[in-house]
Amino acid sequence: MIKLTYSHLENSLIQYQIIAYHTTNSWLHYFNSTRISSLSPYVYFKLLAGYDNQTRFLSKMSFKLKLYRLVELLFIQLLLYVLNVSIDAADCSFNGCYDSQRRPRPCISSPVNMAYKRNISVTNTCGRPASGFCELGPGQQCFECDANSTTKRHPPEYMVDNKEFNNPYSVQTVTWWQSQTWWETNNLGLTSRFNPLKVNITLSFGRTFHISGGITVRFYNERPRALFLEKSKDFGKTWITLQYFAFKCPDYFNMPGVAAVLTNYPFNVTCTEDYSGQYPPRYGKVEYRFDARYEPGCGYFDQDMQNFMLATNVRIRLVYPPTDGLENMFQDEHILNKYYYAISDIVITGRCNCNGHAKYCTGPVMEETCECEHDTMGDDCEMCKPLFNNRPWMPANASHANECQGSISIIKFFPCFSELLLRYINLANSIRIIIENI
């Protein structure tokens, strides 16, 4: 029989061991460590295709198939090594844009508080002119809001300074934004007995983000009786509602009160009473969780979820302020000056939208850009670099980096790869010629 073993490929040295056994005369011929350049490839492989005088050990067709398989394996190895094909990222850990062997894999940018120091605007703020307000409930104290005082002003930027969110509250150090009271807006003709004070708060991020964590609003006074959250992904041109919150959903939004997250319908817009009560405590939170609507890891790259998380703006619409129920019976100042909105912090946890091609997003607030990998470029890594357009740009997904790829012709710009590439191509051509002549 004739046995062919492919042992090693290095420095253009191809070692074969050809062991020929003659079944009747019991003689042995051994050929080893032969350079392909010292022996004609045609003659060399013809030896392998020879026939014994008594038995036919290897058919032409079988031999051709084995050689074709060898060529196929060589080219697969070439593509993996030179073009750096993506690897499977089934574990969905997304710890970096490359593995330990510098093979690309999908990655996501680090999480940040998207609200911190962002542009924020409101439709109503107290202090112009200076006016008084009182706390709600027994033992109430009264204070003054004055925009011209450094200690009595409550501007919108206090909602995004993030000073107190993770710390215990202290009346002496906490900062908060505050609206005018229902009494003030009645006098200005902005509200009435059956038309309560309403305020819109809009945050602008300056770029596209994925709200991968959630939106948390922490109030300085009691939580409102009704509000809802919206987001925009086209810089405020259009808006979609995320969630309604109310003390009684049927009364305020004509909707049934349900759980904050519906497992089978994660994108449905619902109304929840989870964060409200007749007498909610001060310093309470209202939350909308995006991360409760997708599976950790791979679920982040679900296409529907990616579209759902995408945002350039978030809007908080305060519909009905916290009250003690007396607003429908009395319209006096000492009643209505207790009804207003006050928010200390807004936290929105998310990541820059880098299309799965960057781990970091850097730059000044409102001007961040992705630090693109995978031979991509652009603020959001939304295009391929020049000379890396061998296939159309694609975003990464849960299992593949979909990195941009350069044409093989650009290998000439990388000397470290050129010699190896030429050796593979020359070897493949030699084998092809031999096969055609067998």
C-alpha cells in the first residue's frame, strides 16, 4: 500500500513520508525530508499515484479527492490567518473587541450615566419672581424659591448633577429642581381648578445611545399622582411613549393598572401603579427598566431590542402634582402652594451606539464619539475604513463581529503577510497542475 502523511509546513519545507510496501517481495523504500524545490512536483506526486504490479492500492479518483481536500484546507487556513475571520461569541460576554489571539468579536461600549451634565430644559421653574412654597402633610414648613439667590434657587441643571443619588439625603446639602406652585400658575392664568399644573422635562444627549439599563427619577418631594416617560431617536422630531405611572391608572390615563413589565409583551406601553400611592413618601423613585426587557448577554443584540433602546432624547411629562386631595374643595393659597414638582436627580444608564464595533466612547459631554475597532470608522462606527470595503459594512451581532475586510490585494502593504500568502498560493497552484495532469 501507499500512505501519504502531511506532516509540516514551515519555511517552504514540505515533508512527506512515503512508505511503500510490496506485499509479495516484502521490500521497503523510504523517502523523507524532501524539499518541493528539489523534486519536480509532477514526478513527486506521480510516485504516489503509481500502481503495484499485483494490486491497485489507490485509484485516481480517490487520490484527486484527497488532493482537492488538501487544497481546500490550505485555503481555509489562509483565510482564517490573513483575513482574520470573526469567531463565534456564543458566550455573549462582550468583554472586548478581540480575543487573546486578536481575532475580532462583537463588543459593546462601557455603560455610563447618560443624563449626567447633559443639556436639560423644562417648561416651568420657580424663582422668577421669588415666591413661597410649603411642604405637604402635617408639620409642614414653608420656604422661598428665588432664582437670584445661590442658596434658594432650584434650576434644571440640579437634576443632572448626580450629587446625591447614591447617598443619604440631607436637607442641608441636597440640590433639586422645582416648579412653580399650583397657586402661582393659577394667578398667571396657566392653570385652573380642573386643569392642574403640567411640566415637561427634556434631556438631550447630543448623539445616539442605547438605554441598556434604565431611567430613574428621584423626587425631592412626594411623587406625582400622574406622569409618563417618552423617548426620541431622531433628536426630538418624533416621540414614543415608554410608560405611564399613576395613583389610579383608569382615572388619569383611562388605562388599567398592570405590572411595570409584561414578560410576554416587553415593548407594550402600559400604565403601572407600582410607584404611586395616596400618600407617597418624600424622596421616592420612579423607574423604567430596559434591562428587565431582554435576556442578559446575547439579548442585548436582539434587533428589536436594539431599535427599542435607541435614543437621542428622553422626556419626562409631569401631569398631576402630588396633593392631599383638598385641591377639589379649596382653592386658597395655603392649600395650593403645597402642590408642585421637585426632582433631585435623573439617572439614565446606557451605552453609546457604536454598532458593536467599539468598547469605549470618549470626548466632551454632548460630543462623544466611538473609538472604533474592526477596521470601522465614523462617530458611531457606521462605515468601513478605506481599503476595507471587501464586503458591505454591517453592525455586529451576538455571534459575529462582522468586521470590515480588506481586499487580498492590500496585503502588499503588509510585508509580514505577503511572503506567507505567496507560499500558499504557489503550493496550491502546483497541486492544481498536478491534479489536472493525472
